[in-house]
Amino acid sequence: MNIPRLAVAAVLVPFSVFSTVVTWREGYARFFTGPWTDAVWTQEFLDLCIALTIVCVWMVGDARRRGATVWPYVAATPLLGSIAPLCYLLLRAPVTEPAAPART
């Protein structure tokens, strides 16, 4: 999967600003108390948790293929949500291709 870094940045920057404003206004704890107020919030919260778990599993496999460190991004995902995987996509190391065999 080759997502252009500019596209990732175009999502990451405005979403991070929006998330910061919402967190500043509502408080960080609201993200964990709000979902349990009704069934729709609970469903959306659980759906987000499932989706982010799938993304984390993908990040671990992708980082192994690239020989990169992924654990800071996985650890940050429960705290920052989609921002952590977006940062991983933006900052991840390029794939190291094996050297082509020398022609004789």
C-alpha cells in the first residue's frame, strides 16, 4: 500500500487541529465517559476500537516488513485514536529493497 505522504498530511493536520480543539473544550475524560451514555455512542465507540485494533495489527506487520519500530504508535493509539496511525503512515521508513544480484 503506497499512500502519498502529502495525502496523509492533508488528513492528519486538520484532523489533529480539530481533535485538539474538541479535547480542549470537552476534556479528555469525555471520550471515555460519553460513549456509555446511550446505545448509539456505545456502538460507535466499540466500532472505533475494533477498527483501530485492526489498524494496529496491520501497522505491526507493515513495520516488520520495513524493519521499523512501531510500538510507540501502537501504544499511542488508545490515547490519540487515528492520529497515531496517521503519524505512522507519514513517518514510516521506506521499504528496503534487497539488492539486485550482480550480473556476470
